[in-house]
Amino acid sequence: MAPTVEVRSGVELPATRTDIELHTADGLTLVGELAVPVDKPPVATLVTLHPLPTAGGFMDSHVLRKAANRLPALADLAVLRFNTRGTSSPRGRSGGAFDEGTDERLDLDSAMRFVTEHQLPHPWLVGWSFGTELALKYGLEHNIDGAILLSPPLHRATEAELAAWATNSVPLVALIPEFDDFLRPEEARERFSVVPDIDLVEIAGGKHLWVGETQVKRVLNEIVAHVNPAAAPLPETYELE
């Protein structure tokens, strides 16, 4: 009988994991990882954008790492993670220096070029905190199926950049923690009012860093519900083959 594991905390479920390099138009090499389902093609792709590197954000920030650890097996998703310019993690350091979200535009370009070259299907951007700014500012320059924002602070995205999401058919989803450090639900409803069709999900008890397994599971379930609804809700256990 195959062993069954509880899906929680640091569990890493089966996936094919490959260290990758992305190459930007200004000559930098960015380090990352692609995780895909074992022995089957992914049904969609998460292109993840990590929190602020000057505040400790990187490709291994816990929600993104747990997405890569679980979602290829549980939801048939490919998960692409990478360090933006100047960011270090156990995977290594990406070239260049942090540019406050400006030249990081080229980092997203390189990730989306990788998606195209490797024929990864149905890409969704999943940004967390600083990563949401990159998704909002530059996501519409690419052929994406949608974007999911985790704890958007709205520090860098302009009103015009937000409003641009109202004039196209690309789905935009924002998960707003009740106790966020930067943008709480009431203000989020006001700030995002320029995007009438946004799916604004208010997370009771949530905090900016999504600490704790309950919050992580809520975030991952929301992602899967939008990207591959057939796999939602995610199971609490997994049977190893």
C-alpha cells in the first residue's frame, strides 16, 4: 500500500525540478527553478514574482516555495521561480543590482521569453508584495492568462497603470489580508476601484507575510481556484506512488 503524507509545512511533493537561467536584454543572468508535474504536461504555468529583495524577499520566500513544492503534484501546474536582479537565495545570486522596480521590467521579460521558448502553457503571473508591483506595471506587455496579487502594497504602480487593467480582458485577482501592513481591505477597495472587474478577495485574519499553514493553504487554494479550478480545493493528503 502506497504511503500517504499530510500536506503541510515543509512537505515537498514529487515534481520534476530543474535549475534554470534567464538572460535579460541588458546582459544579466538570473537564476531560478522550474518545477513541473512528473510524467504529465502542466495544464497551466505560474510565473512567480517575489517580495522586496531589500527586505528579505527572494525566490524561496515561503509561499512561493510551497507553491513549487505542492502545486505540480496537487494541481498539475508548472511553477517558475527566479531571483530578480541583485537578489540572492540558496539557488544563487542573480546578476545586476536592485533597481526599485524599473529595470526589473527586463527580468519579467526574460521570464516570459523562457515561458514562450519552452512552450509552457497558460501563464499566470503570481506576485507577492513587491512582485505585485512588477505584475501590475508590466504584466499587460505579455501574453498572460491572468495575474494574481498577494498582499499588494500599491507603492509603485501608478493610477494609470492600474486603470490599464480595466481596458482589457485579462483577469486580475488580488488577495488582501485583513491585517496587512500596507494595504487593508477598505483602502484596497478604494484604490482598485479603477479596475471594476477585479476579483478582490479579502482574507479574514490574514497578514502581509501569510505566516502559518492556515494562511498558506488559503493562498494556494485561491491560486488554484482561479488557474485550474478542476483541482480545487486542494487535498489535505497525498498518496506517494
